[in-house]
Amino acid sequence: MHINLILFLFFLTTCYNLNYQRGYKIPKFSKFAGELGDSTLEHVARYKIECGDLAIDEFLKMKYFPSSLTKSAFTWFTTLSLNSI
């Protein structure tokens, strides 16, 4: 099985089966494209702030992190090898 598929399946089974309180709204995240001049440290700091109540749950933060990526940053994330981070 392709390593990216394994990583994706782990991500789905670990994070996507989480339940939320009724009426909970998922925050809108600033998008990070990984373009020249973009700061990864600034993006992660902003992401943590935008998580709000999600910040207390590591799995929820992991679940929604890809939602904060776009363009080449999202492509990079989806092609990471298992256990590379």
C-alpha cells in the first residue's frame, strides 16, 4: 500500500471520527500557500489562535490543520511520508 494512502487512512481514522457539541461551528482559517516571504512560524501561531476552543484538543487541531493550507503548501502536506513530522 502506498505510504501516502496509509498516512491518509491513519489521519481519517484518528481525526475524522471525532464528535462535536451540538451547534459547534468550525472556525475559518487563514490560508498558507508556502510562497516566498510567507512565514511558517507566523502561520502556525495564527492557526493556534484561530483554533479557539479546538486548541484544547490535539486531534481536532491535527484534523483541521490541512484546512489552513493551500497551493504548494497543501501539496507538500499531502505528499509527506509517514512519520516524517
